Amino acid sequence: MALVVEVVRSGFVESRHLARLLTVDAAGRPGEAHGAVAEPASPRSAMKPLQALGMLRSGLRLSGELLALACASHAGEPFHVDGVRKILAGAGLEESALRCPDDYPEDRAVTDRGRVYMNCSGKHAAMLATCAANDWPLESYLEPPHPLQRAIRATVEELTGERVAASGVDGCGAPLFFVSMVGVVRAFRTLAVTGEGGVFDAMRAHPEWTSGTHRPEAALMRALPGLMVKVGAEGFQAFAYEDGRAGAVKIEDGAARGRTTLTVAALRSLGLTSPELDALAVQHVYGGGRPVGELRVHPD
């Protein structure tokens, strides 16, 4: 059975977003399952923690907030940009080595544009640092045959327990791997229970570095300090809790606005809650600057 996120304005259902949801308990046993969770999906940036682990296994030396930044879809705030530059400088590299596109940051207080401001620049800087550590070619680090990308793909397949169903090009230019939500949840749970590479601990300890000061995924992690959350484009989001409870959600039409509401529903189904999380469960719809409705989740 699929789920629907309804957008209710002034008592009228204005829009409906079909969704997938999958959870597992602390022992990895199935919990909630809605929609085609076993079919290939596009996790997009939700794969960054797995990509970071592949880099760590290949010799990347990052920890703390800079490792969290390597997993980030960041908002381009000054501390994000400074962190990217620090990763590059540590490898003896300049910003010109980045192969992600030029972009404006999400942070509206920053009006600069460039590759370093692109939301995936932390991942790209870490990829370059990994190449520098191995004396691998720098200019071709995004090509699928490159040793870096082969190592990352091997890590993705190991942690998901699946062969990559298809591959493509992500918005930042890096290879994109299509796997099932079952595989993504399995991988996120593994990151939590093994703690390998410090990826899980770095992300949950530095939520603002994985996204942004005012981003909803950072708010989710602050609401549950044992939680690690990673957002992906096109309505995807995955999470894991320190005891192994894990899950993922996907809005079928790619809308971002139902993602937080759906994630809170998944967390609650696993018995994870707090007053701060309860506050995030209510996502308002506004009219004239005041709440006139909300988003809600129910079976289709």
C-alpha cells in the first residue's frame, strides 16, 4: 500500500503527493513498507555518506565537521565554503580543480557564485583529496572508469547488498547509482551499527555541516541527537538512529515539501519521538502570512 501526503488549505485538499516509505527496527527486521520499496530508486545525494565511506576506505583523511561536509548538500554558508577550501588546501589543491558546476548558494545572505558554493562542493573536494592521496588523475575524477569511482561503486554495492541497477549522472556531475530503498536502508543501518570511518558520528554530531543552519534535516537531527539524516533531490531522504533503527522516504513526483512530514511519520512508526520532533511533525500551509492548513500523511 502506498502513502499520500496531502496538502490541506482552508480545509480543502489542494494537492496530493504519492510516496514510498520503508523502515527497519534496531535488529534490521522489517517495519513499515509502503509503495514500491524494492524497485530501483534514485537516492541522489542521500548516497553521499556511502560515497564518503568509499573515499575513507581509499585513504581519505577527514574527520569531524569536515567529514560531515564531505557528506553534505550544504547551503553555501560561509563556514561551509571555508570548510571546502580547507579540504582542498589540505590536499594542496585550488578551487579550480573542482569539477562541479558553478552555482549560487542556498544561503540568501551570500550573493557570490562559483563552484565552491555549489551544494555538492564538499563531496567534490573530498573526492579530489582522495585522488591526491593516491596520486590518481585529478581532471578525470568524475569519470566512471576512474579508480575513485570504481572504489565508491564497490562500497555502495557492498553496503546496500545489491548490484547497482543502473547508473547515470547526478546534478553535480558525479556518477549516480540507482538502487532500491531496501538497499539504501540496509546501508544506512550498517553505517549506524558499525560506525565505520566515523561517518555516522560525524554527521549526527555536526548537523549544520551536512546541510545548513536552517535546513529541516538539521532540525530533525537536533530534535533526536542519536539520529543521522541525509536528504536527496527529487523527494528522497534516508535516516538511521544510533541503535540501528533506520528508514527512507521518497515522494514519487519529486516534491520536497512533503519530505519532512513523511520522515517524521517514519520516525514515529519506529517509536522515535521528542517534543522537538513533535513540533516538526506539523508542517503548516500559509495564507496571508498565517497558518491556514497543513500537510498530513495517510494511506492511499
